[in-house]
Amino acid sequence: MNFRYPNLTLRSFGTAIAMLAIFAGINFGQAKADSPTFFRIGEKLSYNVAFESFPNVAFFETSVVSRGKFGARDVVELRGRMKTFDIVSAAFSLIDVTRTVYAAPDSGLPLYISRSINSEAIPKETKQNFLATPTSNFDLLTLIYKVREAGGNGSFTFDEDGESFVVTFAGGLTEKVKTDSGEFDTVVSTVQSTYFDVRGIKELRVNFTSDEFKIPVLIRFRTVK
């Protein structure tokens, strides 16, 4: 099964707003959910990021690469990347981060995390190994899939930058999201967490498709900048 969604053309909904105007491309290929969690092997989601009147200031992508063994553990390999372009890098900061996570297929929790930060003068790589001592918290990448599995509702604990946070998703209103390829029925989830508050991100909302894929097709937030 293959899907191809073109870039969305969306207007800003107010001042000082950043929007992730979704999909540059979705390619499920032979994607299938072959584990109890919401991992579809072969799924790749690619996002364009718009800020105010600038339609393409960054990109973000996630993919479910494969399923296999890491050491003696059965794992699913996830990858994510975010990179900002010149204009947002100058106004805010340069971001170029790649993350690879080996997650447990049953719980969805991370077993091994590798992050490469390429936005500094000297690239830096950090690693976290939970094979011997399992964690009960998600990271940002595995959190995305857990929230989709939960249908955009619930409270979850995740670790990021050495700290633990709680994030709550609450689904509510339905909304049609219009793209160049048509309209999509979605459910809007409001997101609350001190993780976003301390980073100046306000009024974070995520539109999940109403179908079985629960794809986040639109992400909107306000920023103090």
C-alpha cells in the first residue's frame, strides 16, 4: 500500500505562530503493524515546517526502518531527523539532529538511543543503553508512536535532555484538514507539558487522522519568539 501526499498550503492562524505543514511524502511501502504497538515497518513520514509567512523553514521526518535483533533483544529500529534552514536558524538557532532508537516491540519503550548533533562546530554523539537496566519512560521519538497507538489521548512520561516530563494529550474537536490532495477527517488533540512551557511553546495542538493509521497530519503551536 502506497500513499503520496503533496505539501500542504496553509495560512497562519494568528501572529507569532509556527506550523508544521505536513506531508512532503508518506510512503508505507510494505508497511504493516506486526507488533502490539503502533510500529508499521516501512512507514516514513516527512514534514515541511512553516513559520508565519515563510513556507519552508525546516523539515522533520520519522521512519520505522526495520525489525530484528539488537544483542539478544527483539527490537524495532526507529529513526528521526530535524533540520532548520537558514532563515529560522538565524532568527532562533541552528538545529540538525538525527536520532536512532531501538525500541521494544511489545511496550514501545526505548532500549537504546543514539543521537547525532550536527549543528555545532564539532558534531556530537550521545548514547543511552537501557538493555541491562530498562527504562519506564519514553523518549520523544517513541512517544510519537505511543500517542498514535493511544489515539491521541492520555498522559505519558518521557525523558529528554536528562530530565523527566509528563505530557498529556486530550482529543476533542473534529476538524477537516485541507491539502492539495484532498481533505482529511481529523481529531484535534491539545498537548500540555512543562517540557514545552519552558521552551516557549504554547497552545500546542496535533491533528490525528480519524482512520486506523492515526497519522499526525498537522501540528500547530505559538512561540514567544
